[in-house]
Amino acid sequence: MNERPAGWRGITEIIGTVAVVVSLIYVGLQVKQNTAAIQTATTQGVNEQHAATIRLIIESPEFADLLVRANRLPESLSGADSLRYDWFLNQRVNVYETVYTSAVSGTMEKGMAAGWLAGIPGWLCLAGALEHWRENAGNYHPAFVVAMDSVIASTDCSVQRAQ
């Protein structure tokens, strides 16, 4: 009794199909915008971590001096300065892990991450960095450990220091 003509059924099926396609396109655009927002937030967070370290170096002549001494005469550091330097090394490797895991998960654009990760060899060549890494590698994600060990295997600090 309530049957529609065959033409109406075809039209409603077409309209339903178009609505589903439009909805999927909209959801895809929303996902793309959300991904971009997350990538921006991640990059901003990493930049803020880095800026905090730079600000510390700029605003604290004592800390800047500690970094210079740590890399020229590490044996001259007091116990407190050794601890501060160790935490500095730890903070830097934490930034690299954040960048690495963010790139792998897609929450940081891979090209941006590559730029940050290119700094790892320089970090490895800081006095005590390699030892710090070896003592603390177990605290990091296994995939990051593999990536770091790969960088270590290909890093020549005599070349890094000459640059």
C-alpha cells in the first residue's frame, strides 16, 4: 500500500549515497585539520622545551660557564655542577625522544622532525653524552633506543668537533 514507484527508490538511494560520500569527505577534512593542529601543538611543545634550555643558557652566565667547563674540562666540575650538567644532557635526549616518537606517530611532520633529529650527533659529541646515554638508554622507548644506537654507530665526534 505504501510502496513508492521504482523511480523514487532509485532517487532516494542516490541521495543517500551522495550524503554518505559528502559525510566521508567532511570527516576526512576534519581529520586532516585535527592532524595539522596536533602537529602544530607538538612542534610548539618541542620548541618551548628547547627555548627553555636556551633561555637558561642566555640568562644564567653561571650555567653557560658550566657548559663550557663540562666540555673543556669535565673533571673540573663540582658534584653539584656534574649533576646539573647530567640533567642538561637528560633534557636534551628527552627532546630528541619526543621528536622521534612524535614523528613515528604522525603527530609531528617528518621533515620538521628530521631537522631536529639531525642535531643528535652534535649532542652525542658533548662531553659525557655517550656515557649518559649508555647509562640511561633503558629509560626510553625501545624503538628510540634502536634509532639512537644507529646514530651512535655512524657518528664520528672528531668530524663533529671540527665543524
